[in-house]
Amino acid sequence: YQRRVREAVVSTQSTGNLSSSTLEMASSNGGKIGDIPTDAMTLNRFVMEEQMKISGATGAFTLLLNSLATACKATEAAVRKAGIAQLYGIAGDTNSTGDQQKKLDVLANELFINLLKSSYQTCAMVSEENEEVIQVPVAKHGKYIVCFDPLDGSSNIDCLVSIGSIFGIYKRDKEGPVSTEDCLLPGNKLVAAGYCVFGTACMMVLSTGNGVNGFTLDPSIGEFILTAPNLIIPTKGKIYSTNEGNAKFMDSKLQKYLHDCKFPETGKPKAARYVGSMVADVHRTICYGGVFMYPGNTAAPNGKLRLLYECNPMAYIVEQAGGKAVTGRGDERVLDVIPKKLHDRCPIFLGSIDDVDVILSYINQE
């Protein structure tokens, strides 16, 4: 086989064309010549194939996702060279929710806004970094509203911990100017959501309402390649993830849950894992199972995480992966919460169905 590959390369170098035997070899070897895939499922190809399944599709949604992928790639490139380009540190301002903005926050926000505006597929955007709705010029109007956190976990930027970007997409069902009220939509109206992890590799996890798929960025060709098709979260895991530094302010029922995780009456204790970047913690939860939670407490009754561009997209992805995402107020789904303001916060418990149900059993105890 290796001899045939060498012969194919020599043939190509001398003639500039692939021989028929080389093409046959690639076909018989699963779309590869040597270690090089020749039939890779890129994100663009995946989305176009999904588009072909929908009667009357115009391609507008495909163009929007391509712009989001480009924004993620550009942000990932900035993160990789942040130290060299002196992008670490505080930018000297605060965002819409009072958090200090890092230099990379500002850069990522500008990348997302400009690339989405120039896609001609959005009519408005909601960003963690902007207090008001970001209006798109009428000449560039599309039919989608995108809510995003351009750089989640930015407090971890300077110490090189995994961070990422989160987005959710809504389809607007009317024409004309976009108001704030038009953007105050529950998560059950999402048409797609995703996040991009900037860690040991760069992976985009995407759901368009038909399961969840993961695409890893291949830096050699600058494309996201499908590497984790049909992601399914385990029904039960061994990990719980929360900021236990806030345990003092939590409800006594949650305090008991955390105690029982560490000191169970039978069996092994659960493992505690908490990165502090929602993207990283949720991605691990999807891969390994378990539960991630950021509940309300006496210091912050609605928790810390924002509904429109953090909780809703992640809840949508987790449910599409077979998991569960609730607020802890009875059995209320995160996706059913109707926001009243752009930057509303929402308590959240998400992950494996069995583990979330266990937490609810503690919360709902009389």
C-alpha cells in the first residue's frame, strides 16, 4: 500500500494529475491517501447537506453558520497569539453586566459583530459586551437574531485555561425595525445553538435541532472537520461541577446534596470538577456525563449566568444530546423561561438526566 502511495505521489508530481489507480485507492481506503483524508466532512459540507434535506431552503442559514464559524476561527487565532500580540490584561472598561472587560473580550466581540453584520443574514444581535440590542443596517438585514457571548470564561484568559464562545440563533417572523422586545425570546424558540471550545484543540459543537455534532478545527487547512458525530450525553455520570465557594450562600437542600456527593452512605463519592468557564465545564459534562450547576443563592437569587446567550444555548444543546436542563424551580425547563431584560440571569442545572433528577429530588423535598 505504501509503495502504491509513493507511486501515486511521483505520478502526481510528474503529470500534475491523480491517476485512476490513486483515486480507486482513496475510495477503497475510506477516502484517504496515506494519512490525508480526501473526503472529509467539513462543517460547510455538513450544513449544506442538511440544507438539501429541507424543501424551499434558500441557503441563508448556511451563510449565517459560515460567518459564525469564521468568527470562531478568527477568535481562536487571536487567543493563540494573545501573549505575543499583548492581548492579555484588562481593557479598562466593564461590560453590560458589570464584569471587567479583557482586551480579548473586546476583540472577540468586534469580530462577531462585524462578521455577522457582513453576512447579510442577521437583523439584530445581543452580546454580553453590549448593553443594548446591536442593530444591523437595513441594507444588510436578514431574518435571524443571534445572541452570543463572544468569549466565555474571560477571567481565565491570562492563566491559559480553556475558554470559548457561545451562540444561539432565532428566526424572526416579521419585517421592519427590530425592538428590544423582539429579542426577548425563550430558548424553546431557538433554531440552532452552538459553542466553540478553545482548549487543547479548537472544537465547535453545533445543534440545528436534529442532534448534536462536534467539529474540530484542522489548522492545516483552516476548516472545521466532523470528528464527533451524534454526541450523546450519558444518562448518569460520576462528576458534579459547581462553584463550591458559594456553598455558604446556597439553599440548605443543595448544601446537603453537595455533602452527600462527597460523603455518600454507600459507594464511592462523586468527583468534583470546576473550571470556571461554562464552555469547558459543559463540554466535559456532555462528554463524560454528570451535572453542571450554577444555582441561585442568597447573594445572587438568579445565579450568575445570563439567560439569552449562556443558559439558553447550552440548555438547547444538552437537551438535543439527550440530557436535561432545568432552573431548579420545580421542573421548569431553562428553555421555557421568558426573559424580561436582555441580560437577565437564570439559575441552571444541566447534564445527565439521572443526575439532574437526583438534584431535583433534593430541591423538591418538603
